[in-house]
Amino acid sequence: MNYDLIVIGSGPGGYVAAIRASQLGMKVGIVEKAEIGGVCLNWGCIPTKSLLKSAQVFEYLNHAQDYGISIEGKATADFSAMIKRSRDVAAGMSKGVQFLFKKNKIEVIEGTGKLTKDKKVEVTRGDGKKETIEAKNVILATGARSRQLPNLPQDGKKIIGYRKALSLEKQPESMVVVGSGAIGSEFAYFYNSIGTKVTLVEYLNNVVPLEDEEVSKQLGRSFKKSGVKVMTSSEVTSVDTSGDKVKVVVKTKKGEETIEADIVLSAVGIAPNIEDIGLEDAGVEVEKGRVKVDEYYQTTVKGIYAIGDIVPGQALAHVASAEGIICVEKIAGLDVEPLNYGNIPACTYTTPEVASVGMSEKAAKEAGYELKVGKFPFSASGKASAAGQKEGFVKLIFDAKYGEVLGAHMIGANVTEMIAEIVSARKLETTGHEIIKAVHPHPTMSEAVMEAAAAAYDEVIHI
């Protein structure tokens, strides 16, 4: 079988690249060893958001009286039903991608793909049979897996990764979550909200440590208020799984503390899937554990490309999709602009939500900028008050000299939907005054963006 393009991996990088390539007239085949849609769609982004929505609805029911609604009896969380709904949502999305493949005449090749020395692709089927396919170009989009720590070995039973956390047979009474990035924080919120006793352990000084410090501290306070035990500047030194419970030894600034829990969730990052895909055979170079690529994602071997979690850059679904589109458009000979990794939004779907783009205040100061910083609390927002969601704020950072938006940092309800405004503003090189003069609808949460910009320039009205 001969193709213009073979894509290995059907996650948000691979399937988007394949569809765009087909739109551009290429004959495309995509190799996938598991579910169509990859980890993100089947075991990451989509099913976690389903669980988080279930948790949010559960919290609404428990606070129905706050909205003038009386409910007889007590709402209970049906853990197995939540898990089933999550799996059904993921399955539906996977079928949707399969439909898109048929619509765009993309051939799905089931099996494990591997590069060969002559730059072909060897596919090993589920029954062990092998076949070799050829293509003018190959894109590697093999994604990543949960990173394992030597002192926190995952056994899939008592010490688990994010994948198992999406499909536990029963709700644990207690859980220790190690790592408070997006994955760890989201699972900590979900399990805590449905009644599991959660301890969140973070090695650095604040939860979601890559976010602006004010946002991190706000989420930490929110977690503590909701009942999560938050342990920052702390490290898991050992675990003992020999008994009924897991004994977790945590080193803190005040000394060691032993915590007993039913389950330990290791959420300490990801490891790129670069093993056993034929990189050495094909002569593709690896640097610092990632595939080495140019700004259009060509590897050190002509005609072989790589995108997503296996290349340098943020390991995010939307980054992989953007890289895939840029890659195939370059292959097709279009005039392509390289991706600006400084303008990638990051979102954490806890309650409250967290969203950011660009520099933190600390990073902007360290870069030598003179700043104008504006902050608007949702406690002053009419829509937030009406919605009963006054927690959080919008913080905008501007270059005082030119008015450029250097960064945006948000925590509150629906902020993951609001951050795109600032991504577009930065892309279009919009200034602070242009944001102020862009009329925002009232009442909306998004008014806080306009008000935060106004606060930076001492023009804010509602605080």
C-alpha cells in the first residue's frame, strides 16, 4: 500500500493532521494500535471532563437551597454510573472521529507502527502478523503515558495512574494524589467532591505550580475550603502497599508524616512514547528525551515528521492539533507560519477553573518589562453574583511602554472559555486600551476581562 502520508497515532495530533492532509488532497493512512482518538479522547481530556461535570452537577444539587430550590431527600453520588457515563462519552467521541475518517477517505490501519531503516512503516497486527507500508511522508504522533517515579511504582491496584483513575471499580474512601498539575488537581477535585477523603501532595511551593502565583494560592485556598488536605513543599519518600491500606510517607518542612489511604494516584507528569517506534533504525535523532524537529516538525530525516507530546513544547492536546495542521500544510507546500509557543493557553478544569496564557507577573518582571497589572475580582461581577460563583479573579499583565498584553491569568467559573479572547488579542497584537474599548456584553463573566484591563490603566468602573 502506498500513501502520500502515513500518520502513526490517532490522538488529537494524529487525527487532526490526517484530516487536514486529506483536505489538501493527500492519500492518507493512519496507524492505531488501540482506540481511535488516542489517549486524550479515550483516557484523558474528554472522559475527565465528563467526570468533572458529574461532580459539578452533584455539587449543584447539594447547594440547591442556595438557589431557592428545595429537594426532598439527599443527593448521592453513584460512582459506577459516573464512570459509565464518562466511558460512554469517550466512546461516542471516538465513533465521531471514525466517522470523520470515513468522510475524509482516510484508511485506518489497525496495529502498532514502527519505522524501518528504509523509511517505510512496519505494522504489527494484533495477531502478530506484520506488513510493510510505504508513504512519501510519515508523521509520528505516538503521544505519551503516565510518568513513573522509582519511589512510586504503579501497580494498577493501590498505586495508579490517570488511566486507572478513570475506570476504578468502586469509589475509594481515601486517596493521596501526588502532583498538583492539571491532571492531579482535576482528579483531586473530582474525588473530593463526591466524598472521597483526598490529600494532595505537591513538591513545589504551590498547587498548579506553573500558574501565576496569585492564581496558585487562590486554588490552594479553594481546595482547602472544600475539604482537600493540601500539602505543598512536600515529597513522597516511600509507600508501603503490604497492608489493606497504602501507607504513604511524606517529607514536609516540619518533618515526616505518614498518611494511610485506599489509593495513591501518581500524577507527576508524562513520559513521551518514543520507544520501539524505530527511531534508531530510521536515523531519527532524539534530544533530551524528545524527538528533534525543526519549526515545521521535520525530524533529522527528510520525509519523517513528529508532533505532539514526543517533541519539545507544551504537552497539550490543542498544541498537538496545531502542530499537526502546520506540519501537513508545510508538506503540501503552503505558506505556513510557525507556531508561537508563547501564546498557548493552559486550562485546568477544577472548580474554580484555571486558565492562563503568556507570562506570569514574576516572569515578566524577570524579563525586564515595566508592567501595568490589572486585577478584577468576580465578587464584583453581576453575572458571577447571579450565578452564585463569586470566587476568583481575572488578572492581566501589560507592557507599560507599548501596551502589549504580556499575560493573562484567570481563576473562576467558565474562565477556560474566556481565555481564548486573550489568545486572539495577543495574536493580533492588541493593546490594553483596545481591550478596554471593546464593548463586552453585560452581564457576563467575560466583562471581567475588560474591567481587569481598565484596572491596569486606572480606568476601572466597578471596583
